[in-house]
Amino acid sequence: MKISAVIITLNEEKNLPKCLESLNWVDEIIIVDSNSFDNTVSIGRLAGAKVYEREHWTGFGDQKNKAIKYATGDWIFSIDADERATPELAHEIKEVISSGLTVSGLMMPRSSSYCGQIMRYGGWWPDYVLRCFQKGAGTFSNDLVHEKLLVNGPIRKLKNPIRHQSFDNLEQVLEKINKYSSLGAKQLASQGKQHGLAAALIHGVNAFLKTYIVKAGFLDGRRGLMLAISNAEGTYYKYVKLMLMQNKKK
């Protein structure tokens, strides 16, 4: 059974090499790039990946669905440029696929780092993600951000994790808060949602309490508190940006 890895990229020259190195067990690598201006495209091609360039950004879900269409494998493994497939995970995926079990999708735990620390709480572990599926059995939702993989058929949970180098420093955290809060606000607006400043404050506080208290983020020490605060900030700014978008229309 042929396995295709699919990746969407935008200026990922720092993350992409290690991601590609972790994919030496797949049969082909498909990259859909969103007009990177660094060395992302050349890095992908030098590694033997099939790189397709799309000038216009259409959202995470749509970009990944385009990558799926280019893939020729019987199975698709979707991975982000800042993620790594461990040898143990690769072995487990191939073992399940070749076993003949009736399964359409594979879900795996994700181990993520935050400013240099692997997080074990706050909702970041085991953080199961659905990433591997039979071609034709799965597609991504067309969400601008936080897209979901939708698979028809039985799904099996794996034991070995995918590694996520999410944030190396606070600058990256702040950049992602800004980017994702903007995309989240646009997504809420497209759904006809309307919220004011009070709602932004309430949602922000709830995000902090959920991360730090409900999901025991405090057990991750200082990084757990930092994560809870950044989650609260991202949520607050998303709803504030939505409010400002509404005011501008008025």
C-alpha cells in the first residue's frame, strides 16, 4: 500500500528540513506552498518532494484538500512543517496499514513543546489528532483556521506520538496569536456571529481557566501559566477583532 505525505507551507525554511527527514518511510511527499518568499520551495524540491505553488491563500482546510488531490498514494499522511514523525510512529502506521484490519483513519497522540518545554497538561497531551487515512475516505473541512479532518469509516487510535515543535520562543507565540486571532475573527464573521467587548472578556477568561485550572495547566509550572495566558490573549483578541470588524461595517 503506497503512502503519500502531504504538507502545506508558507515560509517554512527553518522547520521543513527536519520534517522532510522524518518522512523517509513514505512513498511520496506532496507540498502545496502558498507563495513563500524564502527557500521553502527549493528545500522541498531538493528533498525530492513534489511541490505545487498556489499564489492565493484560501484557508488551511482548502489548501490541505488541494494537497490530497495531488497525492497518488492509497493512504494519506497529513503533517505540518513544524511536526516530526518519529520512527516508532512510522513503524506503527505501516504495521496497521499492512495488517488488513478494517480501518479508514488513524489517530495519534501529539507531543508539543512551548518555548522549549514539552507540555504534559493544559490540553496539550495526549492531544489526539486524526492525520492518516485511506484516500477517498477523508477530507478536510473548509475552515480558514482549526480545520478538521473528516473521515468516513472506522478510526483506530495509535500509541506512538507525532512530535510538534510548536513554539521555540515568545516571539513565535505572539506572531501566531495575531495571525490566528485574525483568521478566527474572519471565520466567526462568515458564520454570522456577533459579539461585543464583554463577550471578548468572558471568552478570554474562560480560555485561561480551562487551560490552567480545568485541564491542570498549572502542573506544567511557569510554562503552564504562560500557555494559559497566551490562550486567553488569543481568544480575547479574536472576539475583539470580530467586534471591530462589525463596527467597521456599520
